[in-house]
Amino acid sequence: MRNDLRASAAVAAFYFAFALLPATVSAAETAPNTTITNTATATYTDSNNQSYTTNSNTVTTTVQNAPSLTISNAAAQTIAPGQTVTDTFTVTNSGNATGAITLNAPTQTGSATLTGTYVLNNAATGSCSIATPCSLSTLEADAALATAAVGSSVTIGVIYQASTSATTPGTVATTLTGTITQATVGAAPAATSQTATATDTDTLKADARLDLQKSVTSPASSGASIVYTIVGNNGGGFGAKTLVSAGNLLGLTNTAGVIAVLDQVPHYTGATTQAALTAAPAVPALPAGDTGTVYYTTSAGGLTGWSTTFNAAATYVALFVTTTNANGIAFPSNPVSGEGAGNVPSATAQFTFTFSTTQPQGTGVSNPGSLSNIANSVIGGNPGNAGSPIIAPGIAVDTDYETSSTTFPATTFGPTVTNTTAGSNPGTAPGGASNTVTTQAFAQQSVANGPLANAAATGSYNGSAGVSNQNDFTDVGFACGNGASVNDGATTCSWPAAGVSIPATLQNTGNGSDTYNIYATAPAGYTVQLYAATGCPATSPATLPSTCTLGAALSAASASGGSVTTTAGQPVASGATLNYFVVYKAASGSSLPFNSVSGDAIAYGTGATVTAGVPALGPDANETWQTIYPGGAVKVTKSQAIVSNCPGTPAPPANSVCPGGTITYTLAYANIAPAALAAGGSGLGTEPAFATNAINVSAGSLTVSDDGTAGTNSWAASSFGIDASVAPSSTTSGTTFTYTPATALSTGTYPAKTQGPTKIAAVVGGTTGVLAPGASGNVVFQVTVK
């Protein structure tokens, strides 16, 4: 059986030494049955300046048992298939009195088997050790558990063996639970704590392995050499350990090393002579602390007669590596994506070994595939508490480990058995040539979906939804095609025939490639369609539109107020992004109210839950919103107040005036976007600037004007123009006014008044003021009717 602890044997012996662990307690809790009494005192002075002290009645409280057990686990371990592992847990009495600890049988998930034995670090249980662990019942009878003092701790080890057939990557989770009971103390009855629990999750990784890739340079002429190159790398999860048995193969008694390459010099089955080595191969560069030596033998089976003396007639060549590194690690773990037998990237290889041979003679030796060759290796697996397993082709994963006192023949891994097979494919390594295993991270599928180049932006699309990546948004506005400019919710606005295109970006934030679809919904009265976006900037643009170009359609158009899904999944690599357009159009005709409308797009991957075509929001389904403001986000409303100046009775009809009467006009302006979306507001989140540019009014740009001569306006002809008696005003500080014509405001008393300006223009806030979302104000001026 392969045995291993998270530390070396020496450390493990100390780690499980039998000693009660004292707890560090910042302040002792009050013991049960303690009584707490309290009497209140009041002091005061009356109106005669007499001081008094008054005591209340006394109340008494009795402290009760407050049992509490804490179980914590040590750091998680990295383990290999077939390994015997000890997970350690610290059990602490965190209550206010001595108690008896009861432990439940541990539970486990993953490809492993509990041995049913436990270890206690307390000298009172003399039989407990790594070699002879205690049973659960023995532990519970131990004094440290049966009478655990306040703050005291004991360490429990749960031993299990990972399955030799466990699939990597994976996990083995071990859970320990228990309670503590405090006995009756006076008026404090016995009590048992809530169940404490801790889980130690160990990660299964591939064992050490030496991945080899063989390549050959075929000769260009009859006299040229055949050059073989072998690159190697430990792509496993543990360091490759030296073995005494590897040295034994070469006749080196009790010399531990790694045979990184064992290769039969190629020959053809029908050849009259075997190919000869042209020169002694050079020892390649190796990891720090390693030393390499090339060995040769002329024996037919490659099992005896090894020497460091070069022999051109050698039948086998071997690269033997020794090391001075700690724990005998010759090749440290160096996993590389996509690596395996026959596929070792030269840029990340830990060594490159090259040798050349002459060309063998005989019929057929120039046929394609007539010379096939594969290199083998033998190494030690992850360091255990008593040794290391042999890892080589033809040897079971759980083969007994090697130490200086054993003579297990490492030669049983069968050196280069396929090197004489005519017609085999030299580009494919046979199964087991380097104990190949593959590793990959667990698939964690997630997606971020948001404004262009800002997939992870956070926000609140309506100012009331919580700020999150699910509620981010892009607000856009457009000028009405029919020139309409009365944003009153009733006047219609002509939409562009091509619709309104809003760019968005989804990003694969998972740890592997995923395929995404986009689900978009249109508001009532509108359709929606999805398109690819090309040429988009890599970073957030300052404003929209950006440099994106509308690409191929990704979906059909929806019905009015309907939804669509992309017709084909879009593959996106881990960490990569995909830009797309959401296009909204008027469903019927081209004129719709100015009211703002909102649609949304949900990007979802293969990990999302989809019911009846609708994805449920979650890690792999992320929503972004688009709000459109036809004609812009500012609404202006006019109202009037009349002093009719009409004589006699009855009173004049509503909205009527007589000469000499006054009309006071109020021009109310408002940014109809939610106030919480104001720049710097609590609802803004991390939205990019362009996402809110459509609803933030630039400084000095909002001008509210009223022209008495424009369109159907007639107040210029029917009045004396703008009065000076009620100076025009604005509720927004800093507003500046301009009048046309540039004459003085009307003055005097009716009917002898002077004609004043017939047009007013108010720059709201002057050159610095900004009408932020939710902000409003008004401009007021008065005219006297002629």
C-alpha cells in the first residue's frame, strides 16, 4: 500500500506526538451556576437644592450551561490515487465549563475508503499511534475527551486511502462532527451543544510522470546520420523521485537515480546490420541540483552490461539522473497545458536528449515507417512516509515502493518493446510509455455581460434595483427624425428606420471554453434583433456611437414586445470577450411616444438553466439592460397663471384674459432619468461614462427658450413682450438669460407700456451647471396683454 502524509515522516511523528494542546483564550466565559445580582442607584437634587440617593430593588440572574464545541481542519492536501492520507482536525471545548465530547463517525465523499481508525494526540491514550490507531469508542473514553477542560484542544486524525482508480482532477472531502455535554451544576441543568462540524477537502492530482516526446530527422543522403531527439518533462502533480532500483538496473548498488530515457538503438527487422551510434550523446541541461550520466550496453535485452564507456555498437542507451535536491526530487512538478506522452512543448521541457545513428542496411529500410522508435522512463512517484512507488510503463500504479534495502527489479517495465516493429507509426507513443495521465481544472462556468468593453460593470438600470452585474445598463438617446421636440409623453417621435443599435460585450469569466447564446427581450411596441459587432474598441469609448460596425445577424427579429435567442451558439475561450449589437425598432410604423423604453439581453452558457427557452439568471447567465430615451432625457412642460383684469361679473371663463391682464408662463424642465443614476450617485455602480452620457446633461448645454413669434406662438403679437415688472427667473442657480430683440424689457403701466423682447432663452445653470438625472427646475417670465 502506498502511504503518505502531508509532511515528511519526521514531521509527521512530531505532528501526532501525544500532548494535550492548550487553548489561547482572550477572556474566560462566566461559569455556569454563577449568580449575578444588580441594584440600581439614582441621585438627584430637588427644588430646594437638597441632594438624594435612592436604591432600587435587587434582581438576581443565574448563569446557565453554555456548551460549545469547535472543530477546525488543517490545510487541505494534494494527494495522488492510491495514497493513504491522514486528515487532521482540532477539537476544542469553547464553552464555559468542562464537558464530555462525543464524536460521530466521520463521513466522506469522493473516490476513497475510510480505514475506520483514528489518531489522538494525547498521552493518556498510550495505544494511539500512526501504526496502531485507536477506534472511535476508545477515543471517546479518553480523559481528554471525557473531561475536556474549558479551552482545551485535542487533535484527531482520520485516515483514508484514495482509490487507485480515482479520476483526476477530483477531490476527497472528509467531514468530522461532534457535540459536547456539560453536566448539571447547581441550578444549571445539563446541556449539550449544537453539532460542530468541519470538512477537510483534499485535491486529487495526477501522480508524478515523465512525459516523453520523440522526434527524428531523416537523412537527406545515404551517408547522413539519423538524428533522434527526446524531450522530457514531469507534467504530473508531484515531484519525480529517485529510486535505488533505477540504479540497480545499471549495476549501481544502492545508488538512487532516475532513468529519464531508456532507448533501444533502432534497427529494422530485415536489416543485415543494426544502426550504430555515430558519437557519444551529450548530457543535456537538467534542473538545478541534478547530474546526468549516459550509459550504454550491448546486451540483447538491455538488462545487463551497462557502462559509461561509449560504444558505437551499443544496443541500448540510457540517461541516468541523480540529484542533491531535498527528498530526492530529480524533476519537480511542471504541468503544462496539453502535455502528455508524445506531446511535450520544447519551450517548457526539463531536458532535451539527442543521439544519432548510422543508417541500417537491407531491403526495405528506406520504406516509410520502417524504423520506429520510442523512449521509456522509470521514476519514483510522490514521496511517502516510507518510500516511493515505481512509475514506468508496464508497472501497476500501486507497486511497492523502493528503499535502499530492497532489490525490486525496475527492469520489469520492458524497455522499448516496439522498436523492431516494421510499419508502426513513429509519431504516436504507445499507451503507458510514460505513465501518462491528464489533468485539468474543474469546469467553473461563468459569464459577465454588460456595456461595450465593460462586461463586468455594475449598476442599477432603473435606480431602484440593487447595484449588481445583473442590473448594469447602457442608456442611449436619439433625436427624433421628424424634428419633434416636445417630450411630453404624447407627442410622437419618428424612430430611425434602421432602429437603435446598442453595443454590448460578454466575457467568458469561467476557467474553460464555453458556448454562449444571447436572449433579448423587446419592450411592448418594439422589436429586437441581435447582430455581431466588429471593429469595436478594446477599451471603453468615451461616447456612443463607438467604432463598432454592424455585422452578421445572429437572430431573427422578434414580434412586438417579444424575445429572441441567437440562432447558433457562440464559442468563447476562457477570459475572451464577444461584442454584439442589440437593435430595437418600432414594431408598427415609425412614430412612437417619447416615453423612455427598456429592453434587456441575457448572455448564457452551457452551465445555465433554461426553461421554455428562458435562461435563469446565475453565474453562467448574466443580464444587461438598455434604456432608450427618444428625443432625449429632458422633458419640458409649459404652464400658465392668468390675472385676467376683466371687469364686472360674472367671472371670465377659465384660461381667459382681458387687456391689461398678465400671463405668467412657467417652463418646467426635468431630467426624466432616475435620480439614482446621476453621476456619482449611489446607483451608478461601475458603469462606464458612455453608459450614462445619454442621461447626463452637459454643463452649459441646456437652454430653455420661448419664442413668441415661432410657430403657433402669438404672445408676441398680443402682448407688450416680456415684462420688467416680474423679472424672468430660474430655480437653477447660475442660469443666464438672453433676449431677442436685444431691447429693454417692457416697462410702464397699461396701456402706456413700452414694447419689450419677444423671445427668451435661458442657459440653465450657466456654463457650469449640469442637469443630472432626476433633477428639475423651471424658468418663469410674464407678459402683459395688449
